[in-house]
Amino acid sequence: MKVLVTGVAGQLGHDVVKLLRTRNIECRGVDVADFNLTDGAAVRAYVQEYAPTVIVHCAAYTNVDRAESQPEICAAVNGMGTMNMVRAALSVGAKLVYISTDYVFPGTGNTPWEVDDSYGPLNVYGMSKVQGENAVRSLMTRFFILRTSWVFGLNGKNFVRTMRKLGAEKSELRVVCDQVGSPTYTQDLARVICEMIPTDQYGIYHVRNEGFISWAEFAEMIMQKSGLDCRIIPVPTSDYPTPARRPLNSRLSGRKLKEAGFDPMPPVEDALDRYLEELKAEA
């Protein structure tokens, strides 16, 4: 097995490459400096030169609010960029892992989304990830689409880092309480990816840490475990307007993952404990 991982400068790509190397699996991590995803010829040339047997496509345009004012750029990277990667994968016979998001759903109700539920993105970013999924599904048979949510990891900015920084500076913070989902530790997600890619269990999966929690509840957990005396004030999304609409229901069902025989991810609280230990070791 020979694995090409895009988006190595990001949280997930970094952890996937790190774990592959720990497992002595030949791999190469690439990012925007290596080629532009929107340049189909450049993507194909790079992939054909390396000739991987698996591509883990983590690279994406991920600034959800900025995407509202840059829809063409977002669509070019997440939609056409993914199509370019699909075509390159097909040219060398590689299987593909595509990282997607809960934002492909409309965020209504309170029932966890199943893998075959209908699309209904609320914002430009979510729509661009639907375009990416369709690029994969329309041309490939040997693929894994992994939808995840609320990721946090060592190599980048995330909600945990932001809350810890603000919690050390302020006595109270207003955090939305009506958006519910599953924070996902990139180390745990990387483990599932590394276990999945040698198999032929192709299809769409929802992969996130176990348990559902609101952003406000997660913020309270972060403060408590970080020893920070900062009060979290729960507020509705309507009190915290952003350029991009957010789904209120980001719950993803993990049923398909379990039915395929893959181990479920650890609970959110356990993931946060391990991440905080990682941050402590980094410091």
C-alpha cells in the first residue's frame, strides 16, 4: 500500500500521515505548495508521478463564513478540485478517501442523520462539499466518503484552542446552545481511516466521536477540564449571527460504521481528555 495524503498542513491530514508512518505504511503528505487542486493537469501529473494505491483527500476550502463571499473559490477547490483528484485517482487505479461534513444536511429535527439521507446544505461551504461528494460518487466505485463534524487536532486552529484562549482572558463567554453535534478528535478519525483503507468496505460513512453535545456544553467541558474559571452563558444561534447559516442538528448516525465491522470512536469526553494531554505535551 502506498498512500498520498492531501492537506497535510491541516489538522486531519497531519494526523493521518503521522499514524501511517507509525504503522510503517509508505505515504507522502502534500499541500497547496505541491500543486493547485484547481489545476487538473497539475493534479494528474503529480499523482501519476507518485502513483499511489490510495489517496486520502483531506485538502479543502474550510472557512465557512468567508465562503459566503467567495463562492466561486470555494466551489472551485471543494467541487472541481475534488473532481480533478478523482480523475487523477482513476488514471493510476487508486482508491479514494474523501472527507466530507455534516454540513451537507439541512440541520433540521433532532434525529441523527443516516448516510443515505437527502442533501440540504444551508450554506456555500456545505453545497461545495455536496459537489465534491457527487464528483466521487459519479465516477468511482472504489471510494470511501467519510462525513465528520466539529474536528479538533494538534495541527491547526479549532474550537478547543479558541475556548481555552478566551477562557484565560475573560470571566464569561456567550456560546450557542442550540447547535448539537459530535466534536471529533482527528487522531481518532485518522485511526478509522488507516483501518478502513486496506479493506474493500467501500461507501459512505459517518465518523465522529461518540455522544452528542451542544457547543455551549462542550465549552463548559473544556473550561472545567482546563481548570479555567470562565462562566459559559448559553445563547441561541439567533443571538449570534454569522455570514453563513449553521445547521442546528449536526448529529451523525454511526450505525453504518458499526455494521461494516469497524470499531466505534471513543466518547467525546475521552477524546477531549487525550487532546488536552497532547496540548500539554506540545507546550
